[in-house]
Amino acid sequence: MAAWYPWVVLVHVSCAIVFVGAVVFEVAVLEGLHAKFEPDVMHRIEAAIMERARKFMPVVVVLLFLSGFFLFDYRCNGFACVATTGGKLLLVKVALAFAVLAVFARAIWAGLHGGMDPCRFRNTHRIILAMMVAIVVIAKLMFSGVF
């Protein structure tokens, strides 16, 4: 399995970059366009972006979590590492990842059932962005030699 480790890390980091990048785009760029376009035009823009994202984002999320499961098992040897500071950080990171997944799944469900209004759309992405930033910071702390 050690031979696959760098490739799994590459898949995991690439998927994380795509996922975080999409959320940053939605929060930092898309929200700023509301002042420049009429509401009906903005709604069409957001609908087109969401339609496109629905085609590839679930695959990105599945690959992100599958690679994360592999990396957790490889780095932690089951749950053997949880007694260490790095292991505790890893558990916090995993808990945040599952919280992101729950919010993401809830947003998809709301979108499919007509419950995704502009306010909920905006707040969902802000919440996910905050959790993703925390995950990135924790990952950096874990591998920076601080702990």
C-alpha cells in the first residue's frame, strides 16, 4: 500500500482544492455579482453554475472522502494514533469533514426539493467555507512539525 500513498495524497489534495476552490468562487465571486445584475439574471447565472457543479462535484466529494478514509487508515493505523496530539487534530479534521458532508448533502436535498432560496444558498456556502478553512489550517498544523 505504501506505493499508492503518494497517488492517494495527490487525489485527496486535488479534490480538496477543487472543492474549496468552488466554494471560494461562490462566496468571493458569485456573491459580489448580485449588485451588478438584475435578480432574474442572477438567478439564471446561479442556476447554470449549480447545474454544472451537480455534474462533477459529487464525484469530487466521493473521491475526497474515499481517499480520506484510506489516508486516515494508513496514517493512523485504525485508531491507534488518537492518543497523540496529531491524532486528536486528525479526529477534529475528520469531524469537520463529516460536518461539511452533512451540510453539503442537506443543501443538495434542499435544492432538489425547492428549499434552496438565495439566503440559504449564501449561508450554506459561507458555513462550508469556514469549515474548509479550518480543515486546511488543521492539516497544515498536523504536517508542519508543530505537533
